[in-house]
Amino acid sequence: MAYELHYWPSIQGRGEFVRLALEDAGVDYVDVARLPSDQGGGEANLASWLSYATPPPFAPPVLKAHDKIIAQTAVILAWLGRHHDLAPVEEEGRMWVDQLQLTIADLVAEVHDTHHPISAGQYYEDQKAPALARAQAFRQERMPKYLRYFERILAGNGAGGGGLAGAAITYADLSLFQVVRGLQYAFPNAMAAMAPDIGAVLTLADQVERRGRVAAYLKSPRRIPFNEEGIFRHYPELDE
Ligand SMILES: N[C@@H](CCC(=O)N[C@@H](CS)C(=O)NCC(=O)O)C(=O)O
């Protein structure tokens, strides 16, 4: 039985971290909200499904896998990692990958807050002045701190061509790829300036992008392009 991903149909958003893991694992899944509305797709059907799903999810993405309903991106990925060979088998390694993913989740929340520093419920245009200040602090302090942290881990693992948790690629590596491409889309100037400091991070992103199923997915219509509705938005004034 195919898994069901329940997520907003027109953005990558946090759902993309789950899509990448499902695609890389070669798992059969339905991106339900992207179906036509008479087959259960669309935002209205998603909202309705979320309102009666049990246990009740706070927000998408949600994965339905057999009889399980799993919310929270990091928990979904931990489950997929365990069941589809995208995480170490032993407990210590699994916990390390969980930690990496939660750090990525923190980074993703900070990226979101560069364009919505006051409220997710207000338009960007209505919070532009604080967004400019927030984005400047993000570009100058937070983004370098996060990316140098991942660089330090990868450099410490040596030049073996592996990922954050050693030789085998895990879901945290797929997520770091997504973050790198998202940051390059949203903040091309700041990311170009940082490139000399984060060579191993950029190499890992390229390596993930070349993985067979990931590469096929990225070329397919299933990959929604970055846009200004998602988490990684390109507003040139936030990258000056
Ligand atoms: N911590 C949750 C956050 C989920 C989340 O914020 N989902 C967004 C879309 S990316 C949403 O629809 N939020 C609705 C809301 O917060 O009211 C996760 O990582 O899955």
C-alpha cells in the first residue's frame, strides 16, 4: 500500500524534506494534496483531512504509513530513516542523525522568520522593515554559524565522500542538500560570499544531487520549483 504525504500542494516547504527521503528511498507514495480535488487533492481537502486525522496533527507535513499517522518533519524522517535505510542502525548513530535534523529544523525556522519576523499570519509587505533587519542578522550571523557547524562536522569526517554521519548518506544529508539549494535560491549573494568557507557542505549538496533517484526526482514535474510562497523565498532586498 502506498504511503500518503499530506502537505500543501504548491510549495516545497517542510514537505520537501519528506519528499526527498521518500524519493531517495524509492518508496511508493501519493502526494495527496497534489491530486485533482475530486480525488481528494487541493488545500480545502487537505485542511479537512487534517481536522479529522488521528492523532491530531498540528500542521503539515503528515505522513500516513500503513496504520500510522506521523506529524512533525523530524519525526517523519526518523521513522523513514529507520524503515528505509536512511539512518544508522545503532542507537547512538540514530540519535546523532535525529539531532542533526532538529538543528536543520531550527535553521529552517530562522529562514522562515527572515521574511515573516512578526507573524506568519501577516503579509511579507506588512512586516518588511523588521524583515530587512532580521534578514541582515540572519545573513551575517546565523546562516554562517549554522553552515560552519555543518562544515566542521563534514571536515572532521575526512574526505571520504560520505555524509554528516559517516560513509552512508542519511536523511540529514538529504535535508542539508535541500537547505543549501534553498539558501542559494533565497540569498544568492550571501551564499556566494560564504562559498570559500563551506566547501565540504557544497560538495555534499552536489553529491546528494547526483544520487540516482534524487537526480531523477529533481528533473521530474514532482519537484515544485522554489517560489515566493514557500520557506526559501528570493526577495532581493533581503540579500543586499
Ligand atoms: N515543526 C513542524 C512545523 C510544521 C509547520 O510549521 N508547517 C507549516 C507549513 S511548512 C504550516 O502549515 N503551519 C501552519 C501553522 O503553523 O499554523 C514540522 O517541522 O513539521
